[in-house]
Amino acid sequence: MKVPLRNNCKKIEKMSLKNKVAVITGGNSGIGFGIAEALKNEGAKGVIVGRNQQTLDSSVVKLGDNFIAINADVTNLADLERVFKETSEKFGKIDVIVANAGGGTVGTVATLGEAEFDQTIDLNLKSVYFTVNKALPYMNDGGSIILIGSNAAHRAYPNFTLYGAAKSAVIFFAKAFSSDLLGRKIRVNVITPGTTDTPAFDKFIPEDQIDVIKTHFASEMPIGRIGQPSDIGKTAVFLASDDSSFILGAEILVDGGMSYLAK
Ligand code: NDP
């Protein structure tokens, strides 16, 4: 005998990050905001970190009551200490850290000097190390740490010399940190985005050429489109949740094939 389906029977969805506490650096823009939104949609609460008060404020309005913003510079160790102390005072121990804040300095070995070297390494490498270092005393054992790399670590694109080097080391950090933290069962993984549609991308393109250049970039991607912050967000949800409990020290390419596939 067939049992009739009830039309009003709703699918009961289980939120994979219900009540998990997350901190997302650079959560007020682009990929970081996409990650914060995706974690929130799975039930997480917590903190976004950045320096621009206006975008911090507008982002928390969009994320809703379970998120707050902390204005802090990820290259400043005292600021990082304050972020994790305040987070744990407000929400309790932290389950998920996303070290996402970063950005490029454009130039070659012939043009970039000491100031650019220090600035690029501070923002893309030192900040990642100390985000994790300062977060650890405030984290739950069994937590998940997600680092954000870049496809610039895999191919030597012109002008991404220092940035690519810093991101290569970030990929190594996922392995080394996972090894360091085995005793606490904290897993560390890295997501490598390819070209993704964010305000950072727009910074390098004159406004009147944005559409043409984005179409060109899309045509260069093996998959035929550039990435969206939500593409990275979905992967971050997986790495933050128990669904990825057997994955540590790993790199997940979310790059439309651009790191390894010939077009
Ligand atoms: P955005 O410029 O949109 O966002 C960068 C974020 O980092 C902002 O929220 C910014 O906040 C924050 N940030 C920058 N410097 C600091 C600082 N010193 N202290 C605190 N926060 C800081 O860039 P994306 O979203 O594109 O980039 C996010 C990550 O993804 C970066 O690590 C980037 O390298 C990586 N990536 C991006 C790709 C792309 O194509 N977009 C491709 C591959 C990797 P605020 O301005 O308020 O300080």
C-alpha cells in the first residue's frame, strides 16, 4: 500500500553549525563576508573583524543579532589579543577561526622594496600566524581553523611575487598547525580561492572597464566564470563542520580549475 505524501510536510533541516562560535577576519567585505553569511546560515554566531567601521556596521546589520563587529588590525598583536578576549567574554569559547583578511601588493622583484616586503608579509603571513597563535587560548578543543590562501601560490603570475610567496607559506601553515595541534584535535585547513568577485578585485580595475575585464577573466577560467564569495562560504561551512572531521592539513582549491587545469 502506498503511503500518501503530506504536502505540508516540511523538510527538517539540521544546521551543521548550530551555536558554534566563529571569528572571521576581514568578515566585513568580499570573501570574508561570504563566509560569515554562510556560517550564520548554518546556525553559527560570533564576530567579524576589520578596520573600516562603516562596512563593519553595515555587515553586522546584514548578519543579524548573533554577530558583532570588532574593529581591529590583524597585523597588530595587541588588537588580535583583544579580539579573542572580547569574543570569548561575549560568546564563550571559540569553535571556528577563519583567517581571511589579506590583500596583495602588486610588483616584481625589480620593483618591490623593503616597505612593500614587510607590508605584504605582515598582512598575508604574520597576521595568519598570530591570528591562530592568539586565538588558541580561547578555543575549544576539537575546533576548526580555516586559512585563506590564493591560486597565486601555484602559478607565478606577473606582479604577484611577494603575495604569492606569502600565500604559499599559508598553505604550509595548514599542515604545520594541524600537526602542532593534534593533541587538541583542532583541525587546520586552507581554502585556495581563484579569481573571485569581491571589492578587492575591483580595486585594480578602472570603473568603466570592470564589466569587460570580468568577462575576460571569466573566459580565461577553465570553468567559464569567476568565483563568488558564496562559493568560498559553502566550502568554509564544510571545513568548519563535523562533516569534514577526517580532513586536516589539507588545501581545498575553490578556483574554477585555474590553479592546475590548462584552458
Ligand atoms: P576584500 O578587499 O574584499 O576584503 C579584504 C578584507 O580584509 C576586508 O574585510 C578588510 O577589512 C580586511 N583587512 C585587510 N587588511 C586588514 C588588516 N590589516 N586588519 C584587519 N582586517 C584587514 O578582499 P577579498 O575578499 O577578495 O579577499 C579576502 C581574502 O581572499 C584575502 O586573503 C585574499 O588574499 C584572498 N583571495 C582573494 C581572491 C580574489 O580574487 N578576490 C583570490 C585569491 C585569494 P578592512 O578594510 O575593514 O580592514
